[in-house]
Amino acid sequence: MSKKSGFMSEFKTFIMRGNVIDLAVGVIIGAAFQAIIKSLVDDLIMPVISIFTKGVDFTNMFVVIGEGEYDTLAAAQEAGAAVFAYGNFINAIINFLIMSFVIFVLVRTINKLRDKAAKEEVVEAAPTTKKCPFCKSEIDIEATKCPNCTSDVE
């Protein structure tokens, strides 16, 4: 019984670590973010790209392995034909490249904004002390005479 409770205790410690919780939150947010990026690519970017590719539909690029001729990939798959659907692969590569670029631009922008905000937060306080040029001790910034060596200080 103590092995089981030890195991459960160890499991509870593992789950409650900050890293695991952070990872879980990251995965959930990543899934939601993926939906946003997918919509951006499918609904906004791909229509623009289709203008430049003259509406080429990569999804219907395939080779039938074996016998038979089919007009569309869907018809070939419905008939149970073995197909080499290289168009879907090309589509996946294009989507990956576009999504990667969009994510890169977003992360780059966020990092620049964060760096700018961090620079604005770091405001150096005006010095309150200075060094005596004669004895090199630290004295008040407004002092005209060093309290240590009694020299006149400007």
C-alpha cells in the first residue's frame, strides 16, 4: 500500500510542477492559436496566392497506381483505387511555409514590442553620489567640500 501511495504522491508532485502546468497551458493556447493561423492562411492569404497561381488546385494532382483513370482524387478514392496524391503533399508544404512565415512575423513583432517596453521601463535613476577627485571616497552629489579629506570639490 505504501508503494501505491508513494507512486501517487510522486505523480501528484510531478503534475503540480510549474513546468508541466506551463506546458499544458502552452499546448492549449497553441491549439487555439493554430485555429487562428489556419483561418488567416485559408481565408486571407491563400485566396491572394491563388491569384498568382491562376487558381491551380494542387489537391487534384495525383497519379493512380494500378489500373483506371479518374477525373478527381475524390473519385479515385471513392472507387478504392490506390493513388499517389502528391498534390496534397504540395498543399501541406505550402500551408506549412505560409503558417511558419506568419508565426515568424507575429513572434518577431511581439518580441520587438516586448523589447521596446522593457527599454522604456529601465529608467536609470540620477546618481546621488560622486567620487572625490582627491581621496576617491564617495560623497553626496551636492557636496562642495569632501567630508573625508576636506578638499574643495566642484
